[in-house]
Amino acid sequence: MSFVQIQAQLSTEELLKAVGQLSKPDLDQFVQQTIALRAQRQAPSLPHTEAELLQKINQGIASEIQHRYDALITKRRAEILTSEEHAELLQLTEHIENLDAQRMACLTELAQLRQTSLVKLMEQLDIQPPDYA
């Protein structure tokens, strides 16, 4: 985890500047945690089922798994992936795809509860489809 030095009282601009110092993996984790925090703040005004779905939707991939996956992808692109690493990459890919499928199921269920389309719900929640979609 990265650490940034900040003042005790921060303006939003100062906070953003501090966040800008994070590494990409730490920034990704920070963003996911921030989204989860936003969902928690909205949760008290939401029905219990919707709050649970939002928490599941906002759960990210564990940073260790994401780091390892990224490292294996980099090695694959450089064509230096061992057969053991290839097998590990396949397992991680399946794990991540399963998490994505669960997230989509929760998004679909929430869209149905709110009687809206999946696309509109994703726009409302500011959720972008993955780059590979």
C-alpha cells in the first residue's frame, strides 16, 4: 500500500492531489473503496435488498489477485510465460470472469427491482463496461 503525506485539514483539491500520488493498483483500490463508501451512504435510504445488491456490485477484485493477473498478462504479452504460469493465468481468468458474471447478475437483479434497463442503471450508477466488452 502506498502512503502519501497530507495536511490535517484538506480541501477537495488537496485531497485529489494526494490521491494523484497513488500507484495505479492503489488508485484502483482507492476508487473501489470510495464507490463502496458512496453506496454505504446511500444504503440507509434504500430498501435492504437494493443495499445488499449495491454492496455486491461494488465489491472489487482483491488487489493481490489483480496484481498477479496483471503481472501474468504482462509476461504473456512478452512471450515469457511458463506453462505453470499459463495454468495460473487461466485459473485467475476464470475466477475474475466468475466475479464479473456475479456482478452482472446483481446489476440485472437491481435493474429489475428498479424497473429500468441494465444500460440505464449502469449510467445512473456511473458504471462503465469493461474495456474488453
